Amino acid sequence: MSELAGITSGDGGREREVDHPSSLVATFGPDEPLRLDCGVDLAPFQIAYQAYGSLNSERSNAVLVCHALTGDQHVANIHPVTGKPGWWETMIGPGRPIDTERYFVICANVIGGCMGSSGPASTNPSTGQPWGLDFPVVTIPDMVRAQAMLLDRLGIDTLLCVAGGSMGGMQVLQWAVAYPERVFAALPVATGPRHSAQNIAFDEVGRQAVMADPDWRGGRYFAEGTHPRRGLAVARMAAHITYLSDAALHRKFGRRMQDRELPTFSFDADFQVESYLRHQGSSFVERFDANSYLYLTRAMDYFDIAADHGTLAKAFLGTRTRFCVVSFTSDWLFPTPESQAVVRALNAGGARVSFAEIETDRGHDAFLLDVPEFLDIARAFIDSAAVARCLGAGHTTS
Amino acid sequence: MNEQATLPLPATGPANGEAPRVDHLLVAEMVEHGSRVLDIGCGDGDLLQLLESRGVDGRGLEISREGVNRSVAKGLAVIQGDADTDLASYPDDAFDYVILSQTLQATRQPRVVLEHMLRIGRRAIVSFPNFGHWKMRLQLMVKGQMPRTDRLPATWYDTANIHFCTIKDFVQLCDEINVRMERAVALDPYGRPLRFNAPWWFWNLFGEQAVFLLARGEAEARK
């Protein structure tokens, strides 16, 4: 694991991370292009990633973690831009369900992202300027293809487990479909086999907010020294609501006022929930690139496994991967029926699949939070996969 | 919460070194080595684990998340779901055996569930408590109240068992939906099989529970 550079904040930190991330980086030269679904061969390109724990001599204990829309490779360490803990420290770390003392854990920034893997904010090698909208449109399968190239580079043939939630869960499913022989176990959480019309609609609202900001400048804001902060903040605010639930918002904020007793009869943030969302929006723009947000939401919109394979069942036919699919009762972004569609398709092919719907009012974001029932099942699944793969868990076959 | 914290670690032998239940052993003995099995209402996965330890490729369906969690901790593949609604989504002939162990009486539509079992699987194994057992009859006759036993201690108003039947009732249902009985075993209160050649009325009176190995009837099999 690389030594992390000192924590910086503000755009300076974010802009530096784009090309020179404070994590590990794998660079692929002109002779190793990434074949994109849009028909473009992307070369050269780079993938920024983090690694925790150590790879065993059989190279059989590698776990790949896939991040969600606004996540990145800093899954279990202090974030170099925000200074906050890793985004999945409930799941990953010493003694956690994905135990870094037993497993070699890898998390890569997705292609199209803005934390060091090639994306619209990266420098276009042919112009010396940021790519902007000249960067080719990427898909979830493209992200997975890039991760597979990274694993080839690391000399890892088969993954003990691929795990991820939301857009990360889409990548998990894509991994299982595209490279079934390389995935021993798959843990797709709070996700679905395609983006629903409602989710595409939400994404479009976010993109329109970004593009409506005059500072977006047709995507060329980097050349003019601006950043569509307000548009991106609004996009984040709208999206953030979809990550929570009515019950969670009510419990957290109710109709409580922010630092005041009475309404101000103005458009200040009178309510705590407004203040909270404004904070979510403004802190997000400090760490995320607006164009990258457009690209990644687009990648999710295009995701549809069944469309690519005729039916969902066909996509998984003959798979030997063991699956554990998890959904949350209050998740209205990826409601349980989306997960059940995956489970039914896997069942139809006789796959080894477990499924649990976790009761919680914390909405889509529950997968990132300390929800013991979810973490217990994840731990049980990964441990049993390790046993099945003979990674000595202290038990012997009777 | 405590229960969650003390989930058993994955193991491959019987949980906690306990001996398997007699009815589980009986079911396991009916299943051929190397076959594919779906256990409906698999609970904590004890039967599935027993089957997998005997070279069976097992899957489970369980309504409670706690049951699913404990099953997954044992390394089993178990789906959270409801037999009454979710069996329809399983394809035909997906399994060699579909097992319903002590769960028939808790389903809303036992007949539909049984029909699905023999569509999904080539064979079905059903075990259930016999409501025709003499102790049940005696309680109802003498006390005039719904029977309660050590094995079935719930009161009528909080029991999950909404469709009790007797061995005779079950045999009648099998005839009605053209299901062939390949084997039937009745167990006494100590879990010992009753005499093999005893007449049905004897089993219905002295069997505390019954285990049936079923196959599709002739007409069904030809389809």
C-alpha cells in the first residue's frame, strides 16, 4: 500500500488527484488499449487503485471491491482530498467482514472517474489539456474490462470475491457475466440488472442541473478556470434524496428548524433538512468533477444486462460463481424486485445463489452504513466462500 | 441483537456437534447421492447441511431473514422468500428432489405448493406432523380444545401452522392431484419408524409425524 500524501483540501487537492493520485497507479501504454463499447480504443490510459492486505502465495485470496457513482478507490483509508475515513470502513479492514488481515483487497477508481483513473478531467495526452467532453463515453462493461486489465497486470487470475453496492453492484454483476471463470463469489448489494426509467430520469435531472450552470461552459470549464459548482451541487442534492428514505429523513430532521425558532419568511435554509442538503451539495463539489458526474451517470443509464444477452437468465447460464444478493426494504432507487430479478435469473440457471432483504429505514445508503444484519450476512458469505476455496478458516471437512 | 452477534462460524459438519434429527436423517436417506435438491422452508439450514455433507447439491428457500443468515453462515445457498408466492418463478425440472420438511401446514395453499414441488422437481419429499395422532384426538375429545403438544406448543391464535392435516388427509390429496407415493414412513413420538406393513389407520392413529417420498403420477410423467 502506498504511503498517502498529506491531506489537502479544496480544488487544489482534487485537481492534483486527477492525474497524479495519492494511491497506486497502473499505466497502460499505446500498445495496450482499452476497448470501449462506443468503438473507441482508449490508449494510453491509467487506473488508480488502492490495495490492502497481502496476496497469498497461491494468489487465491484477492477480493475486488467496486465503488459506487461518487465513490473512489479510497475504500478503507483516509481520503486524500476530504480527510474523511474510507467510504466502506464498516465492511473492509482488519477484523471487518472483508478482513484485510485475511484477504488481499483491491479497489480501483472506475474509468471515467476523477480520482486518478483516466476520465474527462484527466489530461488528454494528445492535447495536454483536460479531455472534457472529448473523452469517449464509457459503460459499466468498460469499467469492468479496465479492472480485468488491472488484475492481469497484478497477476491475479481468479478473484475470491467481487463486492460492491449500487453502481458497484452493477460492476459485480457485469464481472460475473463477462468473466464468470474469474469470479469465485459475487456480492452484489442494493443494485439491479439494469437502470430503471425512474433512475434514468433522476440522472437526467442531475445532468441538466450541471449543464444549466453557466460555469459549465459546454464542458470546457477547465480552460476558463471555472467549475459548475452550483449545478453540480444541485445534482448532488437531488440525488442524495434518492439515497435516503422518507422515514430516514423524517427521523433525522423532521420539520425541525436550523438555528432558529420561527420561520424567517425568506428563502434561507430555515429547515434542518435544507441546511443538510446544501452542505451535501457544497462539500461534494470540492471532491468531484462535474463532467465525470455526467459520464458516470450515463454509464449507469446504459446498463442493461438482459438487453445485451437476450434475457437475464441467458446472461448467467452455466455460471459456477456463488452469489449473495442483498437488498434493503426502504431502498427506492434499487428496490427489492430489481434484486429478485437477478435471483430468479440465477435460479433458472441453477446457480448457487443466496438472497436476503434487509429490514431498514435507511434507504439506498444502508449498504454504506453500520447495519449489523447486512454486515453479518456479508461476513458469513465471504467466510464460507473462503472455506469452499480452502483458505484455511480453522475448519476441516468432516 | 445478541443472537445476531453470536452467529455460528461457517462449518462443514453438523452444527455444534449435535446429532442430526431423526426425521432429517430419514429424509436424507431418501435422497440419492449427487442429486440436486431444493429445501423449502429450510430454517437454519440443518437439513441442507446434512444433505451437502452427503454429496448433495442443495439450495434453500426460507421466509425469515434470521434463518437465511444462519444458513449462509453455514456456507449454504439460501434465498429469502415465501413458498406460497416464489415457487412459481422456478423453472420446470430444475431439481431432482424438492423437500418440504415440517412446513406444509404453514403454507397458505398446500395443494398449490405440492403441485409446484412436483413441477420443479422430479420427486418431492414432504414431512408433516400428523393431526390424526391419538394424543391430538384425545385432547380435542376430552378437553374440547385445540390440541397442543411439546412439539407443537403454540396456541391456535398465534400458531404459524394454519393448515394441519392427518396422514389420511394427505394421502387423499396425493390421489386427487395424481401424485404417486413411492415411500411413506410414519414416526412415533420418539422418532422411531412405525411397523412398515401396518395399515393406514394404524399409522394415522399412532404416527406423530409422517415422511412421504412422492413422484409425478403416470399421466403427469408422460407429459
